[in-house]
Amino acid sequence: MNSKKILSIFTLIVLAVLAASAWIFKGSHAHDDHGHDEHGHGTEVPEAKGLHQGRLLTDGDFTVELAIFESGVPPEFRAWFTKAGKPLSPADVKLSVTLIRPGKVEDRFTFAPGGDFARGDHEVVQPHSFDYVIVAEHAGAVHKWEFEAPEMQTVIPASVAAQAGVKVEMAEPADMDESVEVYGRVTLELDGLHRASARFAGVVVEVYKGLGDKVVNGDIVARVQNSQTLVTANVKSSGAGVVIARSATVGEGVTEGAVLFTIAGLERVWVELEIPQKDLARVKSGQAVIFHADDGTEITKGVVALVSPLVSAETQTAIARVVLPNTDGRWRPGSFVKGLIVTSSSRAPVTVKTSALQSIFDFDVVFTQHGDIYQARPLELGRRNRERVEVLKGLAVGETYVSKGSFLIKADISKSGASHDH
């Protein structure tokens, strides 16, 4: 079933579940203090804005303005306090904020004075999607607020996700290669070229092989008769391979030592890759080379046998030679190829499949699963190859993410009208 059909089925199923169950996708209506999309569940979400564009939390005549500040700094909580409309010193209020993220992961912040405001003690990491528990103590009174503020998430029942083909797996370590993508051409292995030559001058009287014919070492490929003595001599192949050139024609005269046949051993071929001058310092003999087919599947692996010390004046490239086995005749001399030269390899502590990546609000994200909740997780990415990408920040080893069908989750979140103002 193609992706369009899957998406269509997925949409119909979700609409049916919505109509029957009246469950609501999260992340679709209001905006919090720094432009994130939110929707309250249970306790009503405070939406009033203060002087600093933060969320206003009021209990009697005591008010906290809480904002996530991220102008020129990593996202951090800042809070301002008033009593009966008059500013309070941040040193007079003890404030704590506990964020409960999908999966019941708690992140507790304490605050210290930072001028006319109180500052949280560590970064508010992405995604800014969580339930709040806020406690403020002032003059012996305790004030508490609890509410939800999800962002970039949706709820999909397990049965719907299964029918849509959504699959998950865990983030895991992997060896990551750094490579140089290069192009080149398959050529004959010069050490595998053989020639069949006339022993003396004369006339070709028999020709036994043609272009493309296979020969073995010692095969008689032609006969030449001396014009003066009328002695006939066999012309033999000096090695095994395929005839790639023939100049012998019955009845034509030849000179002594004339090359009548060129025979190429195609059991091995050379691949001569053009290395741009800017990459020459990274390419060395002994490095692995991976050749891929047009559809991206791996064909074979080789090793750099040598790197030419000469740079072409016309192309500003140098040749790196790879010797490949060719017993099945897959590599045809003259054809062009593309390869990846692996210049280094090391272990990446956290990786995900590249197919899982999506883009939302200029973030590279994957979707983590928490029961029926799917949460977009903005990532800081490092090295990547065709299959996996290194995660530098935003996801830990062992966390479950959507590895197949992530575009369906993105479509569902986008359909809900979520926004992000960064």
C-alpha cells in the first residue's frame, strides 16, 4: 500500500474516532508566554499577560508573572512578584516550578534573585510542552497553581497508529562514519592486460578469436605464415581474459612483433576516483570506500590502494585508485561510478534513523511515544550517514521514537493548527 493510501486511511480513522469518542488532539488553541501553542486540560490555563509578556498567576492580591526568557540566552524562567499591585523584592519570595513532561518526567526549578526578577536555576530545554506545578511562598502564605501547557503533540489511540503503520524503536549508540563523496570511472587493470604478438613478419592465414571472446593463457588466437620461408607459426595469448582489441585480419601482412590481439583480464578492475584538492588531506591509502547503486543501496566495498601525488591542472583533482573484484562482470570499464570514502569513524552515543526526522517550525524533530501521546522533540544533530544521524541534544539512549510513519504524526499535529512563534 502506498503512502497516499495510508495517509487517507489514517485520516478517515482519526476522524471517525474523533466523532465517536470526542477526544481532543493536544496542542491546538492558545499561545503561552513565549509564543508556544498550548491547550489546558483540568485546571484552566492562565492566559493573561504581564508587563514582561509572561503568564500572570494570581491568588487573591498576590501575583506571579512567569516567563520563559530566551533572547540571547538559553531558555530560562524569569519571575516577577507583586502584592496588592505593588512590586515585591524577589528575595522575599520562595518560588519553585516543577515541569512534568510526557512520560511523567519531572524537572524541578528553584529560583534566586537576578535584579528585579527571580531567575530559574537551569535551562528550560525543548520541547516546551509540559504540565506546570508552581508553588510560591511569601510572608507565611503558600500559593499554588497547576495547569497543562502541551505543545507540538497529538494523541493517537494505539489501534489507529497500528493500522496506519506507525512503528517505534529506541534511540541507540552507533558507529558513525565521516566520508567524502566522490565520482570516478571504472578502468582496466593495467596489470591484467595481455598481448598476443607475431613472432616474425608474414601474412595472417588464420584468425580464431574475435572481440569479446574469452581466452585462457596459451590459447592459439591466430596463425602467421612467413612470406619467404613459408613457415607457419601460432600466435598465442600470453594470459587469460577477454579480447578487447584485434588488428589481425586473414590475408593481411604483419611486421615482426606486431600486436595482433589485446586481452584484458576482467577478474579485477580499477576504479579511479577524482578527489577534489580541498579533500586531498583527508584521503589516504587504506581507507574504506563504499559504492552505491542509483537507488542508494550498497553495491560493494573497496579500499583506497593509492592516491596520486599529481593534481590535474584542468580539474584540480587527484586520482585515488580502488581495486575491485569483478568475477561477476558487474563493473564495466568505461562506466561512471559514485563512492563514499570513509575518512574517519567513531562511536556516537545517541543516534536515530534519518528516516524518522521531520521538520516543524524550523526544528529538526523526532516524535517520542508516551502511551497514546506523540510528542515532537527538537534535536541538535551531529554527524549523519545514509541510515542514521547523531543526536547531540534533545534525546537520550533508550527513549522510544517513531521510526516509521513519522510524516503521519507531523501531518496530524499540523492539521490541529499548532503554532510556534520562535
